[in-house]
Amino acid sequence: MNRAFNRKKDKSWMHTPEALAKHFIAYNAKFLGNTEVDQPKGTEIVKDAVRKLKFQRHIKKSEGQKIPKVELQISIYGVKILEPKSKEVQYNCQLHRISFCADDKTDKRIFTFICKDSESNKHLCYVFDSEKCAEEITLTIGQAFDLAYKKFLESGGKDVETRKQIGGLQKRIQDLEAENSELKKQLQVLEEQLMIAQVPPGNSMSSKTPTDIFDMVPFSPMTPLVPLPASNGSAPPPPARPTEMRKDIFGAEPFDPFTCGAADFPPDIQSKLDEMQEGFKMGLTVEGTVFSLDPLEGRC
């Protein structure tokens, strides 16, 4: 392993001080994970952590799990570990909590650093895999330490306290954002359950009268036959009767069963009908003999 904190006076750094002080340097790598270690620094401590995480990663790989990719943002304030696509911060390792950083000379893809967790106060070793930038990332973290140390000397130690306060506020903001996201999910679940639980009232009648397949109101014996209102809301007018009744081919008015009453015939026809009716009654009662009545000839 190679210590990245062995600063030399003639050492030339890779980045400008402004890039790390005002912005950050970003790298892409694979994250093998982190594990708790007993000491805040030490080459053997880091070697054991790397072997442990490599073994765990080998087991996960055999189960079909891929090594997750992450983005590292390095500045004088710390090292942020983000999800590459969503840019969601997974870990925020403040620089004053990082106690050791190294790259592996036997495996040039591996680099690691030890950081003290702000909540549990445990020392965690973070291990990464980068095919081309392992040594460069280690040197960049070392340069960030060098610039932070110079700034510490210039400010007389006040800058460290400011960074601690800023780091504490950033951690609080992350916790509040995570809590807010969880509350939004719970609220969405409750809204969905409320929509499912709502049942429409069963006694509400539709304002529109149901019709059959011919768009007609079906007949019901319990409902009186009442004309439906017109489209404008007023009752339809009664059907108009013709002013002049049409006659048949003999010149007589057609028979109407709804308006029939006592017939009004001319006197001569009425007298003949009376005689025929009287003779018909007498013919039916004479000695049980039935006579044939011929109304056209006027005789029995």
C-alpha cells in the first residue's frame, strides 16, 4: 500500500487549487462497499478490509449481483459518493473525518480510505475499484488534504469549526429530505386506499330515463302512460284530428268503434229496418219453425 499523505515540498499536484477549493473533481468507479475496522489507519488494517470486501463481492457476483457504479466528487470539504444517474448522495465523507487513504500497488485497480462515521463514531473502510484512475484518485484526495491544511493554518483553526458546522447542517438536510420522501410515499398510499374505500351511494337515481335497444322507454305496468316531455321541457301537443273525415268507396263514413253510438238513418230506411226486425222476431217463435228472412226481397 502507498500512503497518500506523505507530502513533499517539491511535490507537484495534478489539479489547480481553485478546482478543489471552489468546485470538485469527479471520478467514476465501482464501489465494493465499506466495512468496520479497529484502527483509524494502517496498511495491514486496509489490506484486511480489502480482502474481506473482495470475498463478499465474489459471493454476490456468483449470485448474479453486479458491482454498483458510483461517482466520486472530491473537494477540500470531503469525498461525496453519488449514484451516477440520479446524482443521489449515498455517503458524504467529510475531509476532517478521513484518517487514511491509500492505493494498492499489487492491484492497481483498488484504492481505499478510512473515515469516521459521524453517527456511530465507528471507523469505516471504503473500498473502490477503478481500472485506470486508482492512483490518480488517491493523489487527488491527498491534494485536497494539502489545500485544506494550508487553509487551516491561514484561518487559525477557525475554518475547521466552520466546516464542521456546515457538514452537520448538510447531514441534517439529507436526513430531512429522506424523511420528506418517505412521508410523501405514505401519503400517496393513504390517498390510494381512500379512493378504493369510497363507494358511490346506492340510492341515487340517474336523472336520465333508461331506454331499450331501440332508444325507447320500456313499458312498466306500475307506471302510467304519460307523454314524455319535449326536448325543451314542455309537454307535447295532443295529436291533431283531421277536420274532414275521409269516406269509403260507397260514400259512407268509415266505422269508428270508439265514437259509435245510435245510428241516424233516413225515415224510409229506418221503417224498413223496423219491419224486418219485427218479422224476424215473429218468425223465430212460430211453432218452432225457423223461417228464412230475405231482407233484399222484403219477404219471409
